[in-house]
Amino acid sequence: MSDYVKASGQFGLVRLYDPVTAVTAREGAWRPRVVELVREVLPEGGTVLDVGAGTGNSALAFVAGGFEVIAIDGDPDVLAIARTKNGAEEVDWREGFSTELDLADRSVDVVSLSLLLHHLSDQAKGQTLREARRVLRPGGILVVSDWGPPSLLLKPAFFGLRLLDGRENTAAHANGQIPAIIASAGFSDPTVEHRYSTAWGTLELIRATCRL
């Protein structure tokens, strides 16, 4: 992935990610709900692939929910942090890119994309979602946790995030196009299940299904 830039290399502040996002992105409110959205469809559990795993918070939330978890990220520095956390020994941590998943077709029950897509170009978004569909078993679940169109009150905050992460990469989020992009990758019924107001804008939880 030639245009990939490691978060740690770009900012040199990766160790501040957890304490900052815990407050500004309200992770404690929505991460448990992501697991619940999956559990509603797969009450017996299954294998979750967490793509763009970062420092591991999403992967560890699924472990706590009783799922088997494979977590992938392209940055070895953030994976090193993830591996130090409580429960990390229960996760299969792997280095890799969202656009070229080194997994077999139809090999997982859930793909989670948490705060990943807004870092990617529209082309990479589409390729990432097609790869997610490829590795999902029929009837599997895609859950996307990422930014959506901000409310009027949160537009100034989201403007700041767009400056940070790139206006081109975040345009589809600002315009509410992520469900349509998910559908165009072959998923069924992409639905915004919840919205959360945060210091950076409106965060959406989107669930979709992988059909035959």
C-alpha cells in the first residue's frame, strides 16, 4: 500500500492515542455497543477480524465479549502497544494492510473496521470493503465505526478533524456516503444503527450483512 503513512511516524504521539480518544471520541460509550450489535446477530460468538486494529481497543472489546479475534494493522509500533494490554494474549495480532488481507476466502464471521475508513482514499475504502466481503462467510457481519455527517453544532469540530486527516479522505463521511459505499462493495442492508456526538464530530455505527 504505497500511500500508507504510519500514525506513529506521522505524529510521533501514538502513545497519547488511548488517553486522548477515550475522552474526545467517547470510546467507552460506543465500543461496547459495537460488540452488542454483533452479538445480536451471532449470539453463539465466532471469529472476528479487526482490520486497522491500532492499539487494540476494539479487538480487546471483542475478546471480552467472548469472540475469537484476529487483529491486523499496518503499523508495527501500534501493534507493539496493543500486545502489552490486558487480554492481549487472547488475540492473534498480525501486521498487514486492509486492501490486501492475508486470509482465506470465507474464513471469518465478522469484520470490524473501527476508525479506519476516514484515513483512506475512496479507492482504498472500496478495496478494503471488497476484501472484507471476500473473507467473510455467507451471513457474516460487517460493522463499521467511523465518522458520519456532523450535526450543525458539531460542524466546527469535524472541520478540524478533516484538516487533520485530509478533506479528500473524509469527504464521503461528511456527505453521508459511507453506507452507499458499503453497499457498492456487495454488502446487504448497510444501516446506521447508532450515532454518538463526540468532540470530533458525529460517530456512526453501521452494520451490514454479507450475502451470497
